[in-house]
Amino acid sequence: MIYVMSDIHGHMDRYDRMLDLLDLQPEDRMIVQGDVVDRGPDGIGILLDIMERPNFEMLLGNHEAMMLQVLAQGDMEWLWYYNGGIPTRMAYDRLPGREREAVLTFLQSLPVEKRVRAGGREFLLVHGSWLEEDGPEGAVWKRIEPDAVVPEGRTVVFGHTPTWQYQPDRPYGIWFGGDKIGIDCGLAGLRGDPGRDRNVRLGCLRLDDLREYYV
Ligand SMILES: [Mn+2]
């Protein structure tokens, strides 16, 4: 079975609960569609965990792209910190040098899209946009319109844009828009301060039968 989730944003507690709920078997695949880090407290911990699991794969999200730009090129620091990068930066700086290097090598290896087949369907997985004209930059950064066109014969699964933007009536559920499926159920909005919407969730989709899981 192939499972996908996205936009965990440092919330290790939700990630752990999701893995408990799924009870993955060695033959299952998990593809995490980017934005593991930033905003929440423990993005680095989740990254290290993903790196260790042989049946886990990951796509590059815009938050990992910002992280790489700062750590590998010393560029755009303000943008990363402004977008919730400070807890990630602090945790990264506390890692032993060997682990810092492993994290950077891992991030540099991440693809911006993946094609998989499950349940008789062809899926295209991306963090942001799948539109060819948007290029690799758009694949991680661009927010797509609900009526954007999907290549013939495929189903696109994407994160990055929280699903409440597509379905205000079912704000923290996976959005099924025909050949487009949005799986970012809004965890970026959870920062622990009182008054925020506590109903945001981490969603996970099993591609073989489109079964939904939430924590
Ligand atoms: Mn994103």
C-alpha cells in the first residue's frame, strides 16, 4: 500500500500518532510531500526519523527549499525565519556536525515530484504545483487554483495550500476535487497560542483505495 501525507510542520506528536494509527508494514510505502520542518517545534526530529526509515520517501517543500538556501548558500535568512524557520534553525545548530551534513545531503537529494501507480490509477505527487509552466520553483512554491488542469489520465495529489481554501464547509479534511486531491489539512496553523483554531489536523491518504486517516 502507498500512503501520502504533507505539511507536518514540526508537529512530532501528530506524526507519531499518525504512525501509530497506520501501523505500517515493511512492504508499505510512505511518501511525505514536503514541509516537514518549520512553525512547530520538532521538524528536525521528524526529518531524522524519515531519513532512517527504509520505506519512507519525501518530496521537497518550500520550507525545505528555504532551509537549504540558508544552510547551503547563506542566502535569504530573513525569509526563512519570518516563515517559521527559527525552531528548525535552533535544532539544526544543536546537531553534531556529522548529522548536520547528513540532513543537508538528504534535503539536496529530494525530488520535487514523484509518479506512482496505486489502485489502478496513475498519481502525480507534488508539494505545490504540477503545472509544467511553473517549473521546479513553482512545484514547491505555487498555490494552485481549484480549477487548474491536470494532465490526462493522472490524479494529482498536492499539499502546501490548506484544504479550507477549497472547501470551507469541510475545512480540515482532505479535498477531493476529481483528478486533484489536496492533503494539507492545516497543521501549519497550529502554533499553540490560545484562540487559534485547534481543529486543524494531520491527514493521510492511502492511494490504493483513497482511505483517509486523521489525527
Ligand atoms: Mn508549503
